[in-house]
Amino acid sequence: MQEWWRGAVTYQVYPRSFQDSNGDGVGDLPGITRRLDHLAGLGVDAVWLSPFFRSPMKDMGYDVSDYRDVDPVFGRLEDFDRLIARAHELGLKVIIDQVLSHTSDRHPAFVESRQNRLNPKADWYVWADARHDGGPPSNWLSVFGGTAWAWDARRKQYYLHNFLASQPDLNFHNPEVQDWALETLRFWLDRGVDGFRFDTVNYFFHDAKFRDNPSDYRIKPETEANPYGMQYHLFDKNQPETLPWLERVRGVLDEYGAISVGEMGESHHAIRMMNEYTAPGRLHQCYSFEMMGNDYSPACFRAKLAEFFAGAARGWPMWAFSNHDVPRHVSRWAGYGDTLDCLAKQAGSLLLSFEGSICLWQGEELGQTDTPLDLEELTDPQGIAFWPEPIGRDNTRTPMVWDGSPQAGFTTGKPWLPVKAEQAARHVAGQAGVPGSVLEHYRAMLAFRRATPVLRTGRTRFLDLHDPVLGFLRGEGEAALLCLFNLSPVALSVTVAGADRLDPVSFNAVLEGDRLTLGPNAAAFLPVTGEVSVKD
């Protein structure tokens, strides 16, 4: 069990949107505890909880004002303890978010730090003098728009904020900040958590000289909707000091037998950095946004997997198609599907056959789509700032749908984001036990992954096939498994040698002799019986 995480499947829960227990329209920890049976029955190994800490909620909990307490909207510490106990009863591990690169501006440390330049917390945040013309110290931009620097009249200096101005960045060049962060980890480890997902793991350190970022060197067919994407982020993040810091983090985790996942928010060298960050003695695994774009081609998936494992003999990835920050993949890739349900089933089969660990986003197992929202329905500062560009945060964060009752069983009150008819139609109760439903397909595929060791830890060998067919072998010898996917809504066929039967979890595929027909969005799994050959 020391490496239970290797090849495991984690399910991401967004607490505000999973289950409300008190009718205030906001999901909470007791609600999550109530629904843990669904996750255990689905067959996942672990649950990842997005932030539930005390917060002014300017960025929906990613602006933390107290890292060692539960925000009252989500419950109390006792509710968290009950959640941990129930999850462990059901055999589920619990991973919680840690948003340590920045705090809320209401965090006591920042309130003290901004008072003057001499107080005990004066160097806990990233402060810098203005340029001679009064401008900010560098050209660094905020992910949420505008400069990444905010002026503070008390200190007569700028402070760094990679996100909202109300989210000042901590100064991890200061050893006291590192020590504080490690003690925060110990607080939750002592309460029984099994690990952490580190938000924006490559943002911990900044260039101490505040050098300007160059412009992005890539040629793009369209102008970026967010100016942040117009820079090559060499100096505001991705600094070499991050690696020894992660080794300190790993030391604490190893004391408890806990694990780590790092969010790699990087558009230029994400796979290479995932390799570096998951080298021995650092993070256990990293996941990126590399598979969260619009490309649904064999070349895309092959390139990401091959690049990682070619350069990371001892590193380990966690792959995901969607999360709380991007449009849901069934919506992004709808044009590749015969139907939305066909696409949802194939995407589940595809993701759950990849080498590495896997992360599912809540509602993914229902084939859930993005919720169309009007400007006045948004709460997300990023979505509001860049309207009408489809940023995909509130649209993907709408409540989980459980049954056919009002508000789909999420709440008895008014939900914090609307539950609309298209999403409500894909509820859990309407799919549970229904042959051919997306939910039952996910359950079958998760059971297949658990029962097939090569899908958790076997190496991958890609086959040379033409678009739109993606094919690879997992494992070697008699234990190997042939995986074939038709990533299109048009049926086709291939000739197969070395595999003479389809596993029942296969979808939209028919094998007659050596001829394999791959229907729209087919997923075929064939145990290997000899030398494998596939010709298209």
C-alpha cells in the first residue's frame, strides 16, 4: 500500500457544488459525507476536495484567510473529521487542496505585513519599490487581468499578486514562510488526510531580480482573449528554487506516508516540468492542462503520453480531461461525438486506459456538459473580467445533479449557481442501474481498470495507425492488453492479429474473425494472445 496512488483514480469534488445539507444553496462538508457512498460505488480510489478553508470567497475559496479552519459556509472542523472517518470506512483516501502560493489579503500575516517595512511579517509577502517613473517593478501580468502588482500606500511599495489583487503572493524566499507552510501541512496530516493537491505548484517562487518577462515567441492563429497568454513566463513563476522546496515538502509527507499531486499551470514546457517536479524525492505526481484543450486527435494523446514517459523514467503523471477551471470535455469535444453519450463513454474509456494516475471531475461520470450562463448569473471574477470569452469556470462548476426532484436533489433552497434543465436531465438516479448509461459505463470501466493490473502500472507501446484511430498496448507478454479507439463519429474497420476476443467493457466494437469494426466513438479492449498486428 506504500504506492497506492500509482495508477489510482481520484475524484475531484468541488464542495460548493456537490451537496447542500442545510438548504442555504451552497454545498458543504456534511453534504459530501452523505454522498461518499456514490463515490465508493463508482469505484474510485481517492477523493480530492477543493478548498473549504476560511475565506472571503473573492475567488471562491482560493483566497484563504485561515488555512487551519473550515469556513462556516462549509461547516466545522468536526464535520471534516466525520468526513475523513466515513471516507476511510468506505476504503476511500482523502486528498485536500493546499493553496500556499498566495493568501487572502485578510489573512492576519498580510494585514501585519502591509503595516510597515519593519514588522515581523514584513518580508512574508513579495514587496518591491516602484520604478523611478512610479510604474510597477516589472511587466508581470495577473492571470485575472492587468498588472500583477498592486500599490500599497502604507508601505509605499507594490506587492505581487499573480491572481486577484486580494490574493497577495507569499514570499517563499523567506525560510519562515516555508516553515509556516510545512506546519500547515502537519495540521491536516494530524487530522488524517492522505495527501495534498498543491494548487499552482509552479508559482511558489518569483525571480528575486524582478526581471521582465519576454513576449510569447509562439505564432498563434488568434489573438489571446487574456493578455496573460501573450507573455513567456520565465520570471514570474517556474523558478529553480521550487525544486528544493518540494523536497522539503516531500520530507514531511514521507513522515506520515502521505502523497502529493501538483497542479502544473504552464503553457510552454508543462510536460518537461512535470518530469522535473516528480523526480525522486519531490512530488509523487503532477497533472497539467495538457489534455484540457480542444484537440481530440490520436496525435495529441500519443504526444503527451510519449513525451512524459520518454523523459521521466522515475516520474509519474496524473492525467485529467476536465476540472473546475476549464470547460467540460464533453462540451469541448462535442464535434467528435456521434452523440454526447457516445463521446462521454469513449472519453471515459480512453482516460481510464492511460498509463499514469487519473483524475475525474465531478459529474464526468454522468456525461455532464457545461451550463450556459448569462453575465448576470456569473460569480467568477475571471469569467466576469473576460466576458464574453468562454472561460469555463462557473459554467463547469454548477451543482451536481442527483435526482429528478427540484434543483436536482442538490439543495432545498436556491443554488449558488443555477441548475438548468439540460444538466438536470443527466442525474445520478436516472442513470444508476440503467444498462448503457454513461454512469454504468464508468462503473464498468473503473472495475475493469482495478481488475487489470497492466492498466494501472503496465508500460505503453503505441501502434503506428492512421487518424482517427488511436492504438496502443499496455503491458507485455501474455498479460498485455490491446487498446483501440476510433476518435470520430464515423464507423471504420481494422484488421487485428494476436488478439481474438473483445473484453465486455468494450464499446461500439464488433470482432468477426480478424476484422474489427469500430463504430462511432468505439473503444475496444482485446487481451493479447500472440504477436500483435493492427492494420487500418
